[in-house]
Amino acid sequence: MSRRDDVMQSFLRYEEETERRTQLGIELYRKGWGYITVKDREGNPVPGARVRLRLTRHAFIHGANIFMLGEMENDEKNAAYGEYFSRCFNGATVPIYWRDLEPEDGKPRFAADSPKVYRRPSPDLCLDFCEKNGIIPKAHCLTYVNFDPDWLDEYDIPALRRRVDRRYRELAERYSDRIPAWEVVNETLCTRPGREKTPYYENCDIVGESFATAEKYFPYNELIINEAAHVWEPRVNFAYDRSAYYGLVKNAIDRGRRIDAVGMQFHAFRPAEREGSYSDSLYNPRQIYRVLDCYEKLGRPIQITEITIPAFEETDEDYAIQADIIRRLYRIWFSHPAVEAAIYWNLPDGYAAWAPRGDMTVGENRYRGGLLDFSLRPKPAYEALYDLFHREWTTDETVETDAEGNAKFLGFWGDYDVECRDTKKAAVLRRGMVNGFEIVV
């Protein structure tokens, strides 16, 4: 059996039913009607006016982590990274890992000119880039026990709680008005061996305390919980509303914690010889929909927060398989009413976690899961995502007003440029809003 036959078996088995559900879901949940009225400067309706409506940014967040911004070996690569990022994406995951953001107690690396830490560009640098390019940032993450700084005393719980509180407060004071979304807790169900034996882990309600502190300092921001890829595995980790992650989230919500969105990672981190075993989980459309349908019952939006689909080798076949899987997955996520974001993880190959730069034999580099190769040339997977969000799922339509100066259009939810004659304005088309626009010519 070829690699393609092995990994694509469930996609192909359920292809017809999946395509029908994705098509219907995209039409139902990603589009809506906008209503336009054109008037002259005296307030009279203008019949027969031609109005152009062009989608400039999707409401659905599609992005990647921005961990290599300014971190490349030379200016040429840094420029290419920024160009490919801003060309394709409207969202970015900004690193605020405590260990790397504050390697010395009381000396956080907030400023753009802070000392460099590999794969951890400073928040100011990331936010300047995002604001310049119309990209929506999300912070990752406030509490992540695996990345606590070495100087933090996890055996003095009262002192630790005070220090955690200070971290949240300092980040909120500096960034709550610039970063709308914050991952509050990450990977509490897959803590690094050894960490689970500390008094902090044993005696603290990490999820409850973290969200209570976040609600205090981030009252107007979206607060997200995040967990690793095993949430998709049938029998082992997914058992509908008896699943561990489902129970963790529901318990916190029932106790009054303000969890605004539920994050699920989607890393296909199995070696090539075992990749076919994903045919009942990550690469199974029926299973993906089962998980999404179940977690939708929590009444919170879902974010696919970290996505890695491997290519393994630099061959046309492996690149084509990666692109095909990504295209199919994003169509599923985009079609589901509960999903509000899908964030790919590493944009280029060769700069992933747990590996030296460019070493493709160790760590997460060995999966070649990027959308660009190590030279920063776009792979078919990058072009597949670009085509979905900028060619297939886009709106660029011209309508004409009736005798009362009114017109309507069906478009994807998002931000629009509206143009009529010599007048231009911005408009927003959102699910749950009235979506009526007036333009004066």
C-alpha cells in the first residue's frame, strides 16, 4: 500500500458525505446577507447605483504561530517570512512563555529590542508587525506549567500565587488593549514528567485559579483553554461527554469560571511508518465531526489552536499529500458552526521545537510540517491554504440599487471595503448582527 493510500483511506471512504456536509456548512455558517442603502448628500435614495463589495479580512481566524519573526539567519529570510505570513494569514499566535519572556525575575523581554531568545520574539515586535498588517494576535499562554521559569519556587505556594498574579497583572496592563485573545491555560492533561510531583501541581486548582485571575485582569478579552492533540483519539481520550478534557472544561464552567473558547491542538506527530493509524482519528472526517459536535454542547466556540501535518520527505508526493490533507481538514473546520479559528503551527520547515535550527533529523523538525521549506519557498500546502481563504472563500461582488436605493449581497463574514462611485468606506459583515450599511455619494 502506498503512503497516500494508507493515510487517505478514511478521507476517501467518507469523501461523498464529507463533501456534502462541508458545502452545506460553509453556505449556512460562513456566509450571510448584507443590506446596502445608497443616498445622495440630501438624503435621497439613489437608484441604479453600482456598489462594489470586497472582502478584506475573514471573520474566521486563520493564522500560524509567529515564533520566527525576526529570528532568521539573514535579512532576506526575515523579509520573506514576514511577506509570506502577512500574505496568507489574518491571525498570529504570539509567544509569552513565562520561562523565555522573563528569564530573569523582574526583567521581562517586552520591548522590540530585547535580548533574543530563539523562537521567542518579543511581544512588542510581534504586535508592531500584526498591527501594521491587519493581523489579529493571540497570546500563548499565561499558565503553562511545563514552561515555568527556573527561578520560580514551586514549593512556596503562597509566594508562587503572588508571583503568578503579578505576571497576569503586568501583561494585562501592557497588552490587554492590543491582544484581544489570551490562552489562559495550556496542556494541563499532558504535563512534563516530574512537574506533576511538585506541590503546585498537586495542591493548586490550576485551571480554576488561572481563569479566576485572568477574569480579574482581562475582563474584556477572550479567554481560552488549550489542550493537546490526544483529544481527538477514539477510545483512548475521546469518549463523548465522558472525555477527560470535556469534563475538565465543563467542570470549570459549572463552577463559574469564564472560559470563552475551547482550544484543541492538532499535531500529527507520529512517525511515517505509523501515520496510517491516524485513519481512525486525525485523518477521519467522521471522527473529527464527532469531536466537534460533542464539544459544541459546551456552548463555547472552538479553536483549532496548533496544527501540524507532516510531509516527512522533500518529494513531490509527500508535498502533495500534505497539501491534500490540509485542504480537506480546513474545509471541515471552516464548515462547522462552532469553530472560530484554525491556527497552523510552524510556517517554515527547519525551525520547529526541540531541534537546532535547520537540523531535520530531530525534534519536530523531522516531520517537515511547515508550509514553507527551509529556504522559505512555498510548498503546495501553503498555496492550498492561500487558495482557500483568498480565492475560493472570498467575496468580490458588484450589486445595483433598486428604485428605493437599496441592494443586498450574500458574502462571507468579515471586513469589507465598500465602493460606490467616488465614495469608499469600510464595513463589517458578522453573524448575529443586522448588517445594514449606508453609503452617501
